[in-house]
Amino acid sequence: MAETEDFVGQEPHPVDDDLFKEPMKKRRRSDRDQRFRAFPSVEQSALKEYEKLETRTRRVLSNTYQKLIQSVFLDDSIPNGVKYLINRLLTLIEKPSLDAIYIGLFGSTGAGKSSLINAIIQQAMFLPVSGESLCTSCIVQVRSGCCEQYEAKIHLLSDQEWKEELKTLTKLLHRTEELGGEEVDAWDRDEVMEEAIWKLQILYGNGAEKKNYEELLRAKPKGKIPTSRIITLKAEEAGELSVKLDPYIRTKRRDWLGESAETQIWPLIKHVEVTLPKSELIPEGVVLVDIPGTGDFNSKRDEMWKKTIDKCSVIWVISDIERVSGGRAHEDLLNESIKACQRGFCRDIALVVTKTDKLYLPEYLRERKVGNQAIQSQREAVLERNEMIKIQRNRILKEKLKRKLPVDCKVLEASNVVYTVSAQEYWQQALLTEEETEIPKLREYIRKRLLDKKRRMVTKYVTEAFGLLLLTDSFSCTDNLPSEYLHMSGLRGFVEEKIQLLEKAIDRCFAPIVQPLQEGVRNARTSYRRILGACLVRSRGNRGFHQTLKAVCLKNGIYASRTLARIDLNAAITQPIYDQIDPVFGGIFRAGTPTNSALIPHIDAFKHSLQEKMMEIGIRNGRKHDSYKKSFLIQEISAILGGLEEHILRKKRKIYESLTTSVQNDLKPCYEEAAQITGKKACERMKDIIRRGVDRQVAEGMFERAQERMQHQFQQLKNGITEKVKSSIATMLTLASSQGDGLYKELADAETETQMR
């Protein structure tokens, strides 16, 4: 069924195409050693041991794979069990050593994200920092590798993606003779229109804003656009690459003469990947991501913005010292980060307060309310203020997280979730020492995160490999061992019974979401008018809001720009539902102590029950090769269900967003109608259409439909889990019951091979 096809990476390679494929070449030792340069000696030793164990495991797997291929090369008919084994071996051999750890630096323009990355990687001014009218304009990923040069890849929108944005931009700039004085004034002051004009002028030159869509399609862009839609820059030194990269990732609104500044092809840039050579500070496998705080007007870039946030396992919310105490932007960033914990892979959130060297001493002393100890210097005042900020914001952030996340969520276990850093003082050290800037603390956090992930990955990898080698050894046996032992054990019946129990457990796990969903729907019905009104009414009237609202409608209720706060009408009116379901939803997908509402522990319990049964069979039979198959079954169950957990984490985003997606789909006709409005009082008429459209959809059961669609997504997840478990374990049991027919006696004995452990 469709759901089971989503288990990407769990199925073996197609036998017909890849059966005799050569495994990847091993990394050279000198290259491997470079990966440890970012770690202190003790951590280096641990990593080297992990690397040795992984390398030896890969070598044994590769040798086994080659021998197995040689033994079946001329066979016309290869047993299914051997095909499975060949494909599983190749999949495991080619499995990456470590999935990258994405650490998202999530903050508003000017918060200090680029400066912080520069300090962490020990490259001052490498990424452009925000100044007057300057800012980082797109998602920038920075990682270290084993290359010898600094390299940047600038990914551009496809031709079709740009055409879609171009059509929207020209619609925004469309004017009619019917505009009255109020609308003209609003138009002239609208940020949205200014940004649309700016993008077109940058790409096509002055006067481009006066051309229609068809004329711009025929126009030639000023910058050179490669057919690959990727621009690659290389340099021997960091400063050299920084100069080359600067025009692509930093934008300038206008120069002092009022003319468009040259930023080459910025409107087409989707994202940028920067690779550092063999960093001694950032280990290979870590990706620092500079994420703009509000998303993007372009649909593809905005979707990438959301996906980038969701794939980060760690999010650092970046806020400078002057904005950390409040403000809508800061709260929006925290809320979006918490949502990433619910729908994505994020497991850790921290608040990183930047520019903490800034302090006006006379004002601080006047407002100071801490103890009686006198402050002797600016440095003492900064340290005291920073400590107070950490204590206060740590308490506030944890309280906020507790309201939204399960009580046993890992991030709530951390003693401190706030860092106070100063990139400027890291370089100057006029007031603070290097340690007091807390840049080294962030590096230590990164190293420990990677070290822990590497340890878990190697343990899992070696365990999975061991099971495959044991199955290989059973195939190489020439004895005509009866397979009745496994059949007669009642194992298949036991598995069927446990799968039925798992289905019931999943139903119990999902059941608690129903009541908060229903309560949230009731709250949404009673509050949507107030929430919608707050989104549509501006304190200064419609001045500067006309085209912004039009952009919202053209994008089906969502508008994101680099300068304005993100507007999402769909998310706003469904927020009362999320307020009710968030703690329960997080509880369903958490790991840890088994409860009726936690899905992963139920799957773990299912796994352990099957493994215990395998152990029981092995003890009763006492036969060597049956024991090997038993061990294979135990390890393969872990591999199958481990992949199941990854699938569940990927699916939860679709489930979580099903409420806003449903509402957006229902409101699409009214957005489209409002977007067509022009002429006198256009802004008020658009608002009226939106209000009436929402009223109509609510009366027809819009929120109830959203609830049903979320519950349907949960049902689909349950069906996908059970179907995958049934098919995978059935295949596995069939393999374990099969024999090698004595054809593969040339294979190495698993007892010898597995001594590597």
C-alpha cells in the first residue's frame, strides 16, 4: 500500500540492477585522521576507537559481500535468501558513516547569527554581517570537510520556480486607473511593493517594474545564470572566498544615492552551502545553518525554510541583548522553534543571547537591584548582567517549553538552556576573556553532540552487521539441518499475536489526541473572528498594508519577507487547536518511559518481546546454526524497527501540519477572490471577502474537517506501521527458515569474521 512505500532506505537494492555493484571505496587513513582535529585528545581517542571498529566492520562486510558475489556469479537461479543477504550487505556497506547534525541558528536580521558562526569557525568577517542596510539574504549552511580548499555552492531557483514568483511579483505591481487617493498613498508606502520593485530592478535593470509578465519573460537578466542553476566558488584562503561570496549572500536595500545596489542575481538564490577545509574547531559531520527569521516570499524558498528548520536536531534561537526581553519577533522565533520540536527532528532548543558586551554603565547602575556589592568596572557589570539574564531567561524559557512539550522531553532535563555570548569580545577581549564570551562553550556542546551520535551510530552499525554475518554463516553450512525447529516453535503464531497487540497499543496511543482536538475545535470556533481581526487590522489603518494583504492572498494566506513579521492567517486561526493538542501530540512521539500515549516505547516493547522469544527458541534448540539464525533474527528485528522509528519521525510533520493544510485548502477560493480585488477601497474589500469566506467555511465545518483530516493521518500512520511490520518480519522469518543448499561453502566462517568485535 502507499504508506509502506514511504519507508525510504529500508528496502534492499533492486536485485536485477545492483546485485553485482561494487561497494564504495574506503576513506584514506590520512583523511580519516583529519576528522578528529576539532576534538581534545581524550575525545580524539574515543572517536578513533569508534572509527577503527567501524572500519573493521566495513572490511568484514565487504569481504563477505565479494565472496558471496563470486559464489553466485554464474548461477542462473539465486535463492531469495541469498538475494536478500547480498542487497542488505551492500546497503550496509554503503551506509554513510554519520548522518549530519544540523544546528540551526534561527534569528531575525541583525541578531548576530553570521557573527556568531564566524566566531565559532574562527574566521572573522567570513560570512557578511548585518550593517546599515545590509543583511544575509538566504539560508547559508556551513560545514567542514576533508577538501583542501574553501568552497561555496550557490543553488538557484529553477526556471519554473522563478517564473512562478515572477508572475506573483507582476500581479503585486499591477495598477489600475480606478485607484483612489487613499489607495495610491498606501501603495506608495507599501514595503511589499518596494521589495517587488527592488527584486525586478536587481535582476532586469531599472524600469523592469513597469513591464508586464510576458515582457519580463523575454527580458535578459543582468547576471549570468548557469544552466545547471548552481554556481561554484573555490578559494585557497577564507578571505578570498568571502570576497567572492559576498555579493551573492548579502543584500543592500539602496545606496546613499538612491540607486539600486549591485547584488548580482540575489533574487534567484535558493540557498548556499559553504564547505571549510579540515577545520580544527568544527568537526566533520556538523552543519551550522544561518536561518532567516521569517521565511521567504517565494513559495519554494519558504518551503525550504520550513524544511530546514524541521531537519535541525538542534535549534539555537538567536536574539541580541537589547531584544531578548520581549517583542513579537522574539516570541515568534521561540514559537516556531517549539513547533519544530513537535513536527520535525529537533531534540534540543537553546536561547543564545548575543552582543552581551553591550551595556551603558550609568543606566545599568541606576536601575540595578542586585545586592549591595558595589560594581567596580564595566566588566563586572557585564558579567553580573549576563548572569542575571541567564537565570531569568532560563526560567522563562523552561516554563514556556513545559507548557508545550511532554514533561519528560529531553530539552527540559538540561540544567541550562541559555547562553550569553559576545562575538565582538571573542576577537577583542577588551572586557571579557575568551571563556567568558561562551563561544568555547558552544563548540564544546557541538563536539559532545557529535561524539554521542557517533557512539550510538557505531554501536547500531556493528550490531546490525553481526546479525547479517550470522545469517551468512548459516547459509554456508553444508549440513541438511531441518527447518522444522523454527516452524514448530510457534514463532509465526507468536508474531501474528504480537502484531495484533501492537495494533491495539497504537490505537490506545492515538486515542488521547481526540479530546484535546475536539476542545481545540470548539475554542477555534469561538475565537477565530477575534484572531482574524487582529491579523487584518493595523493600528495605523490601511496605510502600507494594501499590497501586503494582496501578497497574503496570492500566497493562500501566508506572507513572508526579509523585513516584515511573518503573516500566516491559516496558522493563526488554527492556533487554539494547537494550544490544546501540543502537549499530547508531543507525548505521542516522544521516546523514553513507556506509557499508553507514547508510540516509540510501544514499538520498543514489541521489539523486545520478539527478541525474547528468539532467545527462548535458541536455548531450547541448542543447535549451532539455528542459534546463528536466532541471533540474525534478533539483530534484524532491531534494524527493521529502527528504520520504522525514522519513518514515524518523518511522518509526524505531515500529521502536525494537517490542520493548517486543511484550513488553507478550504480557504483557497476566498483568498483567490480577494487577490483579484482592485480599485477604490480595495484593502477593505479584500478584508471583507476574507472575513465572509472564513465565516462561511467555519459554518460549513472547516475546523471539524481539519480534525477529521488529522485523525485520518494518524490512521494512515498506524496502517503503514502494521503493514511494514507484517511484510518485513514475514520475509525475515522465511529467510531464517531457508537453507544455503551447500552452495556457499567458500564463504568465511562467521565465527572467524566476527572476532573483529
